[in-house]
Amino acid sequence: MINKVPKLTRNYVIYGAFILGLLTAIAVRALIILSYVQPAWVRPVWYFAVLGNFVFFYYRYQITEKRKHAIQDHQLIEKLSADQSLTPEDREVLVYLLSSIKKSPEHLNYLIIFVFSIIAIGLDLLFVYVFPA
């Protein structure tokens, strides 16, 4: 029997995971700076980053699995490839999938991680070559 149409995750869960993912990504990049300016904070920040990433990536894993199961359970790729008619439930699943992708702020997560990676590298180079200890 085909599974029912999945539901979108609540906004507070989506944005809570987004914020956690950002904070842990920033924490990882802050480690190199903390090693220069506040070495005692390296280990606590590292634990926060690793444990936060554990939660964040498990959440993202669940979202991806939910999307894959929806596609597989309703045989959407096969139906679209064969130009078959879609049932009303199939259409609901497609709306769920597209809405889930559209609603997700993961693209911002990637952009912010990119920016903070550049900042972390730049600051590290400053500490190494401009302001060596």
C-alpha cells in the first residue's frame, strides 16, 4: 500500500535546525581563531560544534529520506518518465516535495558557511603572517 502524503515540517523545527546548523558551522570555523585568542574555549566550542552537527545532519538525513520515500512510494519518476497520468495524491506529493525544497533555508546555510569559511581563513592568515604570536 502506498504511504500517505507527507506533511511539511513545522517552521520552528526548520528554522531551529537552520540556526543550529549555522551556529555549529561558525563554531567550527571559529576554532582556529580561538586557538590564538582564547585557547581555553577551543574544546567546549569543538564539542558544541560536533554535537550540534550530529543533531543537524541527522535532521537533514531524515528530511532527505522523507523526500526519497515519497518519490519511491508513489513511483513519481516512473510515472513522469512514462508520461502517465498522476493521481490527485501523486500531485499532492509533488506539491509537498516542491514546497519542502522551496521552504528550506538550506541555500542560505551554504552561503553563510561559505562566507564564514573565507573569513576564518583570512583571520588565520592575519594571525600567522601579520600578527604572529
